[in-house]
Amino acid sequence: MPADTATVEPGFAADRAAVDAELARLRDRYASGLGGSAVAEAVHYACIGGGKRLRAVLLLEAFRAAGGRGDATPLAAAVEVVHAYSLVHDDLPCMDNDDMRRGRPTVHRQFTVAAATAAGLAMVPLAARSAADAAVSLGLREAEGSALVAELMRAAGGGGMIGGQLLDLEGEGRDLELADLERIHRLKTGALITASVVLGAMAARATPRVVEAFRTYGKALGLAFQIADDVLDVTATTDQLGKTAGKDLTSRKSTYPAVLGIEGAIRRATALTEEACRSLEDVGLLTPELDHLARFTVARRS
């Protein structure tokens, strides 16, 4: 089994299974808006392609910690759709040009570049529609549902993931300072991880103070996750990662190990997980699950 398909932990298996089942249903539920059978198949392939479901599990655990009632699984699945879309486009020939993702052919290799490109584009409104419907199913008011969708789309857009991706591309072949590197990855990787826990708190109708505590947790955790990714890119194998190892070096990207050294990068990631946990501990919201997920971010092997 490729390492990328390993569970976050056995204790989260039920949540992962529920999110996987929800993702499998999305294609049928929204098939008419996916632009044809080839695109629908590519969307389905991208969404059910395994993975840790870390963002979804974070959302569910934040929802519970903030006192949420009901089933937030459809909202968690919407976040995973955004994440899956980002991987589809990241792997395209015009981007990282990768052949493997999660231990199997990337979407453009399994289908075509055109189908993968269209599928990624279709997945953005699919995620927005899914999040809006999830808000209704949770009994949220219209304004609350709109705020959820806006939060998710901000994290996915120019002020978040896409903006970070652009900065990352512009930084290839350049020696970046640590501050520049952190700015890129707080957007490219951190924005969606941050949104995951913030959305969980918002769906639970948490107070602004609680939402901001989760935002602080997510920001620290998102950056720690990317640092760990950079370390794994130079210390793990392709089989362990389920994707091509050593891509950062090939693309001449500045990375945390390059700037801080491997041990320095690990220390920075560990410090960030401690910061994340303190932000929730200070408001009495640090559950064992959220503590564990923060530490898993650095300890993971894929």
C-alpha cells in the first residue's frame, strides 16, 4: 500500500470512511453540472483517490470540539473536493508534470490533459455547492451558510491556495529567504488547512473568540504540514510517498531543509505544532484528537 493512502490513525477510520462515502456520492448527486461523462469520471477518480483525509478529519474534530451538533461530513467532503482539485491541477504538465499521485496514475495520465483540466475547474463550483448544501443540512441560517462558502472559496482563491501557488512558481530557481518561503506556504498549503478547522468551528456556531483560536491553530498547523512535506521530499522514497520524491530539487525550489537544514526544519515544524496546541489550550478547546492531529502533522511518513 502506498504510504499516502495510510490512515491518519486507526481512531479516525470511521470519519475517513464516512468522508470517502460522501465523496463517492458527489458525482451522482451533482452529475448534471459536471460537464459530461468524461469530466464526471475524472472528478470521481480524483475525489476517491485515497489520501489521509487530514483536512476533513480536522474539520470534524473542530466541529465537535466547538460543540457542533449534527453531521458535518458533507462539509468535510467539500473541503476534500477543493484539496483534490488542487492536486489535479498541480500534477498537470504545465505545472509539476507528475505521473503518480497517491500511488496511482495522476488524473491527466489516467484520462487526458483536457479532461483533467476541465475536471479541476468543475470541482471548484462543486465544492461551493456541496458546502452550501451542507450548511442547509446542518440547519444553519442563510447568512451562516454564505459565510461558510465564502471562507472556503477565499482559502482556495487568489488570497489563499492559488495565490500561494503563483508565488511558489515565481520563486522557482531563486534562493528565497525564510520569510518569503513562509509567506508562500501559509497561502499555498496553510490556507486550506486553516479553513478546515475554521469551517468546523463556524458550522458549530462558535463564538468569534473560538473561531479565531481555531484560525491560529490552523495557521500554525498548515505551515508545520508544509515543512514536514519538504523534509519528506528529501528523506522519503517515491514508494513511501505515493508520489514522485525529489521533485522540489528537480524544480529548483527553495525549501525548508535547504534554508534551515533537515534538523532545523524539523525543529521549526515541532515548534509550530506546540504553538497550534497552545492556541486551543488557552481557550479550553484542545481535545486529545486535535492534539494528536497536530503532532501527526510532523510525525507522519507520507
